[in-house]
Amino acid sequence: MDKKTKLVPLLISYGKLRFKQLGTEMKKNRSAYLLIAPYCILFLMFYLIPVCISIGLGFTNFNVLEPPKFVGLQNYIDLFFADDIFLKAVKNTFVFAVITGPVGYFMALFIAWMINDIKNQKLRAFMTLLFYAPTISGQAYIIWKFIFSSDIYGIANGWLMRLGAISQPILYFEDAAYCTPISIIVILWMSMGTGFLSFIAGLQNVDRSLYEAGYMDGVKNRFQELWYITLPAMKEQLMFGAVMTVTSSFAIHDQLAALAGFPSVKYCVHTVVSHLVDYGTVRFEMGYASAIATLLFIVMLGCNKLIQNVLGKVGR
Amino acid sequence: MAIPFLRHHKRKQASRSAAGNTVSFLFLTVLGIFMALPIVLSVSNSLKPLEELFVFPPKFLVRNPTFDNFRDLFNLMSESWVPFTRYMFNTVFVTVVGTFGHVMVASMCAFALAKKKFPGAKLIFGIILAALMFSVQVTAIPNYLIMSGLGWLDTYLALVVPAMAKPLGLFLMKQFMEQIPDALLEAARIDGATEFQVFYKIAIPQVVPALLTLIIFCFQDLWNMQGATYIYSEELKTLPYALGQISAAGISRSGVTAAVTVIMMLVPIILFVACQSNIVETMASSGIKD
């Protein structure tokens, strides 16, 4: 009893002290808060608040016209127990993410590394452009629709028929056996994106003297150099590339919708984001769409955490 | 950190054979051709007369190149109610202002988050990073409501201002700022530089490659932005929107659509080449880190 009465004022004064410390700490860093203020205010208004509203809408029934009605976890229950197409979309998304994510990431890193070794500067810039061009060209992916067009004027069908390999044009985007592999090719074709460019910039940023020091310390070949010197020196870029890969490979939708139609035949390339767009912009069931977005968000955060742990081991 | 006289020396190469060099170059070339072929095909298609687009067997490269598709596109544009140049101006304006604003605001914040240890820095960065992963399709509705609350609907502000706060740019800049040696900044502070001067005169020159990369990302994003959700006056609409309307008319416009694709990709590619050669030059002249 006695102890308790003493403890409370002690805690209060400790709290006051901490608060004061925090205050002086914050005052000392006034310039830092001024530097972050413009971005943070805009971010709060146009990113953070909308995200919070969306997470909240996930617990409601909201058709955009009438005010949202609170339904608790109903949307989430429906997703898992009453929506077969969602489960199919989850499966498709995982197939795409598991294949194109890691392959795209390591390809981007490997190619950036090889390009960085080219001595001729013009050639190096040209090679970078070559690999980045599919990403920078806006909607150039539409050309794949011409290549794999289902009539005889498409490149693939036309050539196969001329070679006599097939007698009827193949309906590439109406058959899951073709649709999925073609989609993977197109996604990989576009995977030299933000991560790739940051690798290129990061590689150029590595302090050259580190290499000299490395050779004195007994680095023997190019791969040791990569593992012990280059990669640890560009950890920040590796992290950036990884997060961007997670974000983009779980959000695959636009290219596939343009190529395979939306929704695709028998939902063969229907992804979680396709499902979300379907409910959000076609059926106007914003509550349901928000619940899908929230689930996807949680999965991505988990994936991100996992990758952070793995990347911590680089260079050990 | 570096020993100055070593800086201009050629980097010592690890033992590697000429054969290894050739193999890796061959690999890059083959893969590069795979990457480039669809782009070449896009350009080639835009130069094909309509009858060549529907020919069996299909030809990869154009036989009788013509600018008909571009001329048709130009004619269609000049028929539109709002002059073509207006769409062009809108897109250029939004892209330039948005890119400039984003690069400024994001690098300032990134500098503070990376190089100043203040209460809340980690938390703020964590939240921004997480927001990167939330599907934008869903936040469109709350965003629309916020825009309408601010009275920004149907103004340039609705396109430009949110683009300045994109999490991607902040993340990129923060990662690069992290690599700046603290000693460099400390030296400037001791010399009496204000925090903004340290940022502007010391930190920024150290991250030029990242800055140019961010300009590319931001530019291509805004350049391709349709923005039709927030804009309903025709005279404020962007070029991608107008071009999209034209090519949406279906198969008879296949040639025009190909021309649209080429026009839209041309400008970002030119900017990319300019930025990339600048990155190389900066590297060559300064050897970025000391």
C-alpha cells in the first residue's frame, strides 16, 4: 500500500521528465521537422487518410451512392467462404508472384551488374535503354496482343501456320494452357523497371576504393567481389528493388487486362487486383473491394518483412 | 574515405577470361534483342499502311513505310473540339510541375529521414513504406472525396499535388541519402552551414544518379496519366486521355493506335537518354564518393 502511493508520483515525475526530454529533443531537431513537413502534409492528405478510410470501408457495405453500412467481418467471411472466384484469383496471383517476382528481381540485378561492367559509356547507356524500354514506353505492351493475336494476322499464328505447325489459328488468350505462360513472358518482359534502374544507379555509386581494399584483403574472383563488396555496398538499393518487386508482382493487373480481356476467359489470368477492380469500379461494391485491398496489403507487409530479414544476411 | 590519387586510376579487375567477357556480352545482346523486338515491332507497325497490318502471312518489318497513320492521327486531332495543342500543354504542364515539385519535396524529406535522428523518424518512414503497398484502385474513392472537399476537382491541382507525395520517390531518395558519409555533412555543419544548406549544397550533389533516376520515374508516370477521374472539362484533359479516346474507336483505327503508342513513348525515351548520359558524365567527372 505504501509502496504503491510512492510509485504513482514517481511514475508521473518520470513521465514528465521523459516528456520534457522529448520536447527538448524535438526542439533541437526543429530543422528536421521543417524539412519533412511539406512532404508529410501532402502524404497525410492524399495517401495516409485515404488508406485509413479504405481500411475502415472494408468493414462496411458501401455502394458509393448511399452512406456505408457497418457489417463487421462479413466481407472477409464472404471472401473466404462464398467467393470461388476470389480463391481462384488468389491462386493465380501466387503463381504469378512466386514465378515473376524472384525471377524478375534476380534478372534485374544480374543484368544491371553485367551492364555496369561495360566500359564504353555510350554502349552502357544504350544497353540500359534497351532493357528499360518496355517499362518506359507507357502502354507499349499492347503490341503483345498483336504478336499473340487470335486471328491469322498475328505474328505467332501467321508464322506457325506458314511453317505448317498448325492449321487453325490458336486462341491464345482463351485457353489457360497458353494464357498463363504468355502472361508470365509479358510480365517478365516488363520487369526491368524501377528496381533495375535503381540497381544501375546504385552500382555506379559504389565507392571504387572499396574494391582496391577488397583485393588486398584477399577477394579472389568476380563473384566474391560481388558478394563481399558490391552487394553490401548497395544494400539500400537491394531493399528498394525488393520492395518494388513485391509491390508490383502482387499488383499485376493492367497488362493482363489489356491482353487477355477483363475479366479474362474463365478467369484464367484473374488476379486479386483484377478482382478488386471488378468489385470496385464495375460493380461499385466499394466495401468488398476495400476488404480485398486490406487483405492484399497485409500479405504484402508480411512478405516485405520476410525479405528484409533475408536481405540482412547479404555479404555474411 | 577514398585515397584521392586512387580515384582516377582504372578500377582493378578481378581475374576474368576473355571468354567469360564474350559470353556475358553475348548473353546481354540476345536478351536485349528479345526486350527490344516488341518495341521495334510497335514502331514498324506505326509506319505500316493499313493493308499491311492485315496481311497473311504477317510481316514483322514494314515493307512500304508511310507516315499515313501519323497524318491520320493529326487530322483526327485537329477535328477535335479542343485544339490538340491544348492537350499537349496540359500534359507538359502537369508533368513538369509535378516532377519538379515531387523531386524537391521528396528529397528534402528523404534527407531528414535518412540523416537526422529525430523522434518519430523511423515511425514516419515505416508508415510511408507501408502506404506504398496499398492498392491505389481502392483509395481512388476517398481521394475523390478529399479533392471535392478541397474544391480541387476539375483543376490542375488535383493532378499535380497528389503526385508530389508519391511514396516511391521518397523511398528511393531515402535509400540513396542513407549512403552519404556522415562525416561529410558534419564537416559542413561545423563550417556553419544551415541544415537547408547542408541538404542543398552537400547532400544533393552526392545523390545525382538517384535524382536523375527519380526524374525519369516521375516524368513517365505523369506523362502517361489520364487523370480523367478528377477532371471533367475537356480543355483541362491530358494528352494520353485524348489519344486514348481516339484509339478506343476500334479495329479500323489500328494504324492510328500504333502511331499513338509511338508518340507516347518517344518523349520519355528522349528524356531517359538525356538523363542516362548525364549520370555517366557525373560519374566520370567526379567519382561520386569521397
